[in-house]
Amino acid sequence: MEKSKKFFKEADKNTLALFGIALLIFALMGIFAPGSFLGIANLQGMCIQFPEYGILALGMMLAMISGGIDLSLVGIANFSSIIGSIVMIKTGGSGTSILLGIGAALIVGALCGTFNGFLIGYLRIPAMLVTLCGLQLYTGLGLAVTKGPALTGLPESYSLLANGAFFGIPIALLIFIMVFLIVAYILRATVYGQHVLYMGTNDIASKYSGIHNLKITITTYLIGGMLGAVSGILMASHYNSAKADYGSSYTLLTLLIVVLGGTAPEGGKGKVAGVAMAVIVLQLVSSAFNILRVNSFVKTFVWGLLLLAIMIITKVVESKKKE
């Protein structure tokens, strides 16, 4: 109990620190580029962009809390969106066909996640190997279905899901908030949420305490697969097309977000609020880079360097605490 309270206090400090960084970025960009950075168009653009990888980060967070990792999320997102797009096109492109396509994408995401969870939980294959192979598998399936080029011809109304607004608020942002609240509720108020934390802390102890580790593992990756599908639905809506290589940089980005948000790479620790705050901070940094015309290759290098630095700092701090 004491350990649990200590963890939540630390997670709160981490979230507050990220909030402070966000305010600092706003202040600096307000000085250097107030017209472009603080403009309504830029703020709305940011709200359209970050839900795609923000939802993927929530799936990555669940996997890492359980003591694993999910590198296949981008592949699941694209493959799900491709299948969903085919259903929409084949059923005529009406409002009903859009719903059928979204349903098909969610089912595909759930099946891919369940397959990952089965291999990890039942066959005891390391999560990194399973999901890395899964990324290639689902990307390859997407390429086999589309033959390479983007799948176009989606209903025009479908693009409103990612690009439209409801009373001035981007619909993509509303979807992100809804998913954020659902995942937060699952982790904090359900038996599964407690069990996945215990399993991530010590899977042997959780097994002997009566927790069904296989069921928790499969459920975790199933939820992750569905979150990947939601992200894929938004990506396809954003471009009004589906392709096997959309969001190729999101795997590194989601890892960075989850670690920056306070989720422990070894499992057992993580908070949705920290991940959400990390998503916002990285979107602000990305937007600042774009406005200041920083090369995209430099941006990718900075993400990788930042991820490495955070993991080293976290390891050093933990080592000092044990001394």
C-alpha cells in the first residue's frame, strides 16, 4: 500500500513537470513566433495531429505496464484501416457503410492484438520479438491487400472524422479525450486494471496470488490492438485514404511518449495523465520545430536522443534510490 501511494505521488510530480514544460514552450514560442504558434489555425492543427499517435501511446502504455511492449501498433493501425476502407468502398460509401467499415477495423485490430497476446502469454515468446515480427507481418498484409499504393475512393464524409469540428472543437480531439477517459477508468476502477499493474510488477507473484496471467496478457494486447485500430481509423480519415506505411515514425514517438509520461519500461508503473501530458508536450515541440523550420531528420534524431537520455536518467535515479 505504501509503495502504491509513493508511486502515485511520483507520477503526479512527473505530470506536473510535463505541464511546466508545456507552459515554458508556450511562453518561448509566444515570444519568438506569437502570430503563427498561438494562432487558431496552428492550435486546431495540433489538435488534429496528436490524437493519432496519442491513442497509439495509450496502447503502448498498457503493454509496458504489463511488463511487455507493443511495437506492432502502427502495423495494426494501417492494416485495420485498410480492411475498414475496403468494407466502406464495397458497401457503397453511405453512412451505414462507414459504420460497418469502422466496426470491421476494430474487429481486425482486436484479432491482431489477441494473436500477439496469445503468442506472448501462452507460448511465452518475448513481447519485443512477437510485436516486432507483428509489425512486419501486419504491414506486409496491408501491402499484399493494397499492392503498394494508397487505397482511395473513401466517402468524403468519412474525412470529417479526423478533419471536422464540433462547435469549433476538432472531432479527433473529442475522440482522443473519450479514449483517454475510458483507458483511465479501466486502469483505475476495474479489476483488470489492478491485475495488470500487479502482473507487470511481478508476474510470478501475481500468478501465485490467483491472477490469470494469460487472460490479462491477451486482454492487454487485445485492447492495444483496438486502440491501434482507432488510430488507424483516424489516420485513414485524415488522408481520406489507407496505406500500409502511414505513421511510420509513430513507433519511436509512442515509445518516447510513454517513457516520458512516467511509465516504467520494466513494467508495473504507469499513469494515463502522464502519457496524455507527454503527448501534448511532444506535439508542442513538434509544432515549434515546424514553425522554426527545423529539418524533419533533425527532429527524428532529437526524438531518439531524448528517449535514450530519459531511460539513462531514469536508470541512474532508480539506482541511487536503492543505495
